[in-house]
Amino acid sequence: MGTGAITSYVDVAQLVLYAFWAFFAGLVYYLVRENHREGYPDMDSGTGRGVITGWPVPDAKTYKLADGHEHVVPKAEPSQADIAAEPAHAWTGAPLVPTGNPLLAGVGPGSWTERADRVDTDGDGGVRILPLRLVPDFDVAHQDRDPRGLPVVGADGVEAGTVVDLWVDTPENLFRYLEVELPGGARKLLPINFVNFKRDAVKVKAILGSQFADVPTTKHPEQVTMLEEEKICAYYGAGTLYAEPSRQEPLL
């Protein structure tokens, strides 16, 4: 027998190869199951309930989050009640067509994730996103244009309101939202990603001036939950397609 051979037909290299095959097969099995822990399978189109039983969906696991909350996955979840849409055709998998206000339908570019309805926190457990009026240590850089006091103009050129404050992500030192006061006194959050700063105005191409009135509001005037952030950003995202009927037409 040669060096390393256990018998006349089995040697150490062959055993290592078999062990590698077994390990790799187990790794693939584990990754496939973990990959199906969230978002699989899709909602049952017939019942509207989540179907999470059977291979390769793993057993439920509880994750303990840093803020003290727990997150269990997978778990059966009903279809989102806030989605106002219906299938465009009778067959399964047909695209959804918004019903009612398309900016609030929760489909297409206006889709949003069912995040926790509580504020996001920093490493010390404090509220992460706050208006400048509550955090005096933050301000607009002196070389930048302070948008407070500027009018907010929609895609149709109609003035929607006035910027009264900015909301800052304190751990990241980034502005996340502009706080816009409408003529009636209501205040709405405007994600900074949808803003085009001009010398004399803040312009928004995503929605029209009149559509600011339906932007989802926050439960607390000086805090925004993660779920509220999803719905607010989704509203402006939906406007990129549904703000005007012409946006749904072919470019050519």
C-alpha cells in the first residue's frame, strides 16, 4: 500500500474528499433553509394568508434585538390591509392596479415594507431622527443654503407650503427630511432624496403641489416611526409613476 493508504483501495485523500462533499452538501442545505426564513413563500393568492410550512422553510427562530424587542421569523402574516389594488387580469400573478388614490395604494413604486411601528434608535437607545429644534448641537453648514423659510413647489409649479425645519439622523450626521408646513397649518415630512434645492425655492418633481395634503402624517409631531418612514417615502415614490396619468404612458 502507498503512503497514507488505510487499505488497498481507501486512503486519507479519498476520505478528505468524501468529508468535503458531506460538509458542502450540509452547507447548501443550511443556506437554502436560512434563505427561506423571510419573504418565502409568497402570499397565497387564493386565501390571502401566508404559507410557511413544508421544506425548505425552517422552524421559527426568535431574534433578540438590541433595543429589547424580539423578532420571530418565519411567521404567518396576513396580506397587508393597506394595499388598495386589484389584479389587472383574472389569472394568478397578474399585475396589481391601484384603486382609489394611487399614491396611497402601496403598489409599484409606492410599495412599502411592514417595518415595526416604533422609532428607530441609536446605539444608546435614544431617538435616532429628530428635528433640528430639539438638537441644538446640529445645524446647517454655513457654506450651504439653509432651506428653512423657502417655499416648496411641486412638479406642476404650484406652491405647496414652506419649509419650517429639517430632521436630522443624529448618528449619521445627515438630514433625512424637510418639515413642510401647508397653508392650513398641517405639517408633512419630505424625504431629502426627492428634493431639488434652488436658490429661491425647494422643488419636488415626484408629486404635484396639491398632492402634499395626502402625504401620510406621523403620530408624534417630533418623531417618526420606521413604519411611518416607509409609508411617507412610498408616497413620494408612487408619485414618480402615478402623480399624473401621462407618467404611465410610453415615452415614445
